[in-house]
Amino acid sequence: MDLGDGYRALARGALLVAESAEDAYRLGALERFLKPWVRGRVNSLAFLIDSCDTTRQLAQDTRALAHTAAEYSQLRNQLFSDVHHTGPEPPWRIVEQGTMAIRAQSGILLRQPTFVLRRLDAGSNVPGAATWDFTVIANTSNPADEGTSFVVMVSTGDHTGSVPVQVSKELENERAWYQQLAYGFHALGVTPFLTAIYDPDRHRKRATDDGSGG
């Protein structure tokens, strides 16, 4: 077996690890986020062999493939346990740093939502801002539950502190979800400036201004 054949075999092995984890830890509504992500990641790593010039590069590339498969398997195990077992309050789980994170809460005693925060492809961005998707899933175990999604715009300018984040009024008014959005960004290494958190009466003022408040 030459080097190219061996590397392609490693990529197939990484997919086998991913598929085994998917069979063992079924995650319902989260599959539409996780399955495309891991396959895209493995496929992109599989092409690194074409630009591999040194043994150190080869070692780094093969390690990245192996880590991706192992970490994906572990992530699915953790998320499955978060939803189906009791224990400490589940944290935000990082799928890919700076790109996607998931918080799945236990549904043993009380059905609770699962949150998915992910940055969309660069092609969906607007000048000066990156487009993110924040999805709230009511029943994680149901593959048909597509959840409620919100578009989130994150400034891409130079910021020495918090990064301005813009969301819809509908999300601002869902205070528990809005707070989880902040936690998700922090987990991904982004310190967000979310106006309604620093001005907690912002959503009430809007309701009063449009005549729907008391």
C-alpha cells in the first residue's frame, strides 16, 4: 500500500468511527447539524495529502484526521448523555471552536430545549458582519423537530473588547433563550455585546412603545 492509499484508508476509517458513533448515540434533531459537519471536516482533511511535502506535515494531517473522528465520537456520547441521563447541568459542547457549539439539556424530569449556535458559510455574510444561526429545538429526540431558528449578525470589525451582536426583537423577548445565546458565544471564545442584557428593560420599552405593553 502506497502513501496515498494509506491516507485514503485512514479517511475511510475516520468515517467508520463517525458512523459507529452515530449508530450508538442517536441524537434525533441534532443529526442535521452533526452529520454534515463531520463529513465535511473529514472530506476536507482527506485532501491534505495532495499538498503534503514533509513527514512532519504528514504526521500533523494524519493526527488531525484521527482526532476529528475520536472527538466526534466522544462528543456524540456526551450529548447523548446530556439528553438521556441525569447528572450535573450540561455545559455548552464545542463542535468546532469559533464555528459551532451545542447545549443539550436533560429531558428526564422535564422536557427542556436544546440550543445550537453555528456560524454560517462565508458566502452568507454581509459586509462588516458574519451571519450566525441560533436554533432552539423543543424535542431533541424527534428527528422531525426542525426547531426555531434566528439569524444573528456578529460584527467582524476590529474590537478590543466585546463584539457587537445584533438579533431580532423576537429573540430579545425570549429572555432565557437570549441568555443562552450569550453563553454559547462565550463557549466559542467570543465575548458578545448583547444590548438587551446590558439594558434589561429594552424589550419592555419596545412593547410599551408599540402599544402592546402596560
